[in-house]
Amino acid sequence: MTDKSFTKSSTSYHTNSFITTNSSKHRSNSFIFPNGDRYDGEYIVTDEGQIMRHGHGKHISADEQLIYDGTWNRDKMHGTGRLIYGNGASYDGEFQSNYFEGLGTYIWPDGAQYTGIWQGSRAIGKAEYTGPNLGVPFVGTADGQQACMRYKVSSL
């Protein structure tokens, strides 16, 4: 089913057609938000008529300083995805309710990379860090405040 009507909610506007998939409330489309942000992907319409990002989609901020491409659950980054910041930093991994949660890799603009477990967007547990000019990774643990790392020793 295709609907070409104009729909408006408190958070978004769209004029493109949408395609109904498994249920009459699960759809896919492009939106431009009042602040200029753009979303391309799946969404649901609640019983109250509110449009929520849900399923796979890509959200780009109006100034393109924040891009998220991944899964959504009721308007929150949830599942796996990639978040790219305007300064070149990025996070690839698991999200829960807009937080880094689970296994993920954060890469700084200079190329330094941290891979490990995240909880509430804080590094926690076993991890591996490679600095931008080091070539040799460090391994260790993080507690959400700081990390204790040592050179990774590889067997020959």
C-alpha cells in the first residue's frame, strides 16, 4: 500500500510516499525534522499517531556533525550501528537506549582505537587500545573511569 498524503507530527514532517510492510503501522520513509535533521529508514506510528524511528535507519544532523546508521527501537539508537561525529571520531558497536552498551570500537580523529565492552557509554571490562603511532596494541581492563593497560604480548 502506498500513501502520498502529507503527515505531520510534533517532531517530524514528510511528504514522500511510504510503503506498508508487515503491519499497517511499520513503514519506511525519509523525514526532514523542523530543526533540519534528516532521517531515512523504517519507523512506526503509535496508536496515538506519533511517528517513531524503529528498525533500520540513518539519521543525519542538519549540520552533518552527527550521523547514526543502525537500528532503532522506539526513537532510540538500540541494537547495532555506527555513530560518526563531525570531528572524525566514530563508534561502531552495540547501543541500548542511546548509550554505547555491549561490545564496540571507538576511534578517535587521530586514529587511536579502543575496542571493548561499554556500559552506559563508559568503557568497562576487558579491552584493547591501539594508539595512533604505536603499532603495538595495549590490552587491559577499564572500570568506567580509567583503564589499566599493558603491551599486548603475542606468541611467535
